[in-house]
Amino acid sequence: MEQMVAADRKGIAGAVDILRAGRLAALPTETVYGLAADASKPEAVAKIYAAKGRPQFNPLIAHVADFEQAFKLALYSKDALKLTEAFWPGPLTLVLPYLGDAVCDLARAGLDTIAIRIPAHPVMQAVLKEFGGVLVAPSANISGHVSATSAQHVAADFGDKINLILDGGATQYGVESTIIDVTDQPVLLRAGAITAQQIEGVLGQKLQIKILHDPQNPSAPGQLSAHYATHTKLRLNATQIDADEALLAFGTPLQGAREVLNLSASADPVEAAANLFAHLRTLDRLNAKVIAVMPIPETGLGAAINDRLQRAAIGSGQ
Ligand code: TXA
Ligand code: MG
């Protein structure tokens, strides 16, 4: 298959070209294969959610080549630093307070924290070094399927929905990275390739465990409680507009709003997902009385967009 290429120099250069162009490449890591995209480009990140068929925008893990880049993305507590020294590069993901603007809102699902890891796999390392920026990469499987541990698994799940699969053979661990939230007291969010005992050994203390089980998506700690709310009241499924309202449009805009931003003039849900968080932020800064949001069909990424809008609406206007 043309899409599956050897993870040699040429294959790695090809993957970097694809990622720079805002497209998707499946890459081997030491845990499972990841479906990677440029973390700074919401339109590229939206393609990940579309390809995976995720019902919601779960936040994604930011993968970086080295400590220098990792330290630019977040604030590290003493405990966090101990864990990075012991386990990076490697199959440990840390959730930390986010700093900077290198990772778009959509990739973080609008959270003010960020999940980061430095992968150890030589192919992933080579791609990250040559790419030079941050890659987000969820496990390269369709939502609800098990994670892919070989290039063939990835191809079986996605077919031609992704542009390139770098074949790096079977992955070493075959389970995902362990996720620890170190924004405050260390909390285990996902059991993974590094055991809780190993982590407790380094920290010199017991870990709290807060694995949130969602039957639809068993390893999705980030999605449940957190949501992005606007200060301005959100009015969903608007079919007409008052003059003092700002409008978040989808397709042909309703007439009469004081300000309009369009998620997608051509009613494309992938484009709409890419614009969602940025447009909400921009409209929120206008201090309009209300942000009216046009209805978005539940098809494709529309379901995830509506899920985020509903969460945002609940906390809005406060
Ligand atoms: O081993 C791995 O971690 C693989 C490889 C490809 O690196 N990646 C992976 O990604 O498993 P994914 O997207 O399938 O799982 C990431 C998990 C999700 O459950 C998400 O909810 C959680 O990390 N997550 C991401 N950002 C978070 C945050 N800010 N707070 C809490 N949880 C977060
Ligand atoms: Mg996964």
C-alpha cells in the first residue's frame, strides 16, 4: 500500500512534509501508534477528531522532542520535575498548567492545562526533531476501538482516511502512556506503561487515583468535568437575531447581528471545528449582550461541536 512507508530517512522526511502541510500522519511511538498533526493548526487538529470519529473533543497529548521545548509549554512543580527526570523521554504523560500559544485551543479542548510527553521511540524522535514544533497525537485508532500497536492495525482502522503511515514495526509497550496530573497534588488519571509503584517510588509518596470511567471512551479523563465557558451568554440554535447580539454563524449567516463570525460558510463541520474555539474567544471579547449560535447538524464532527457548545453555554454569562 502506497500510504504505508518504511520509517527510513525518506519516510521520515515525507511524514514531516505532510505534517507541515497541515495533514495527518500515523507515527510509531514506544507505547502505541499515534495519529499526529501540527498542534499549532486548528484545521489540522480538526482532521484528527474527524478521522477518529470521536464523539467529543477530548484534549490531546502534546508530543515534543526534548526538555527545552517541553519546558516552554507549561509550568512545572517540584514533583513534576522529579517525574520528568526519572521518566522522560518515555511513556509518561504529565498534565500541567499551560503556558504560551504553541498549542491551539482545539487541541487542548479549551482547557487551561496541557498534557505533555517526550516520546522515546527513535522514529517519533526523528520526526519531532525534523518537524521542529509540537505534534499532538492521540492513539491511532477509530474511537471506541483498541489502540493500534502496528502499522497494519492503523491501516485496518483508517483505510485511506489518513495520508501516511510510517511503519516502525510493532510497538514496544503496546499500552498507552501513564497519565499523571501534576497541576496540584499528583493524581493518576490513566494507568499505563509506567506503573503507579514506579511513580510513587520517585515521588516518595502515595498517588491519588482518579481514573474517570466513561463507558463510551474508557480512557478519557480530560473530557468530563472541564469545559470552556464564555463570559458572554451563549444562545444556541438561534433562528433569528436581535440587533445587540453577536452571531456565530454556520453556513449562510442570519441577517441583523452587530457582528458575525462564520464557523464555516460552506457548512463544513471539519472547518467549523477548526474555527470553534478561536471564534468563541473573539466574539466573547466584544462584550455583546448575547452570542447567538446558529444550529449545527449532528452529522460528523457536528456532534462534537454541539457537545462543546452545550458545555460552554451552561457556564456562560457569568
Ligand atoms: O501513549 C500515548 O499516550 C499515546 C501515544 C500516541 O503517545 N497517545 C494517547 O493519546 O494515548 P489519547 O488521545 O488516545 O489519550 C490521551 C488522554 C485522553 O484520555 C485525554 O482525555 C487525556 O489524555 N488528556 C489530554 N489532555 C488532558 C488534560 N489537559 N487534562 C486531563 N486529561 C487530558
Ligand atoms: Mg486513545
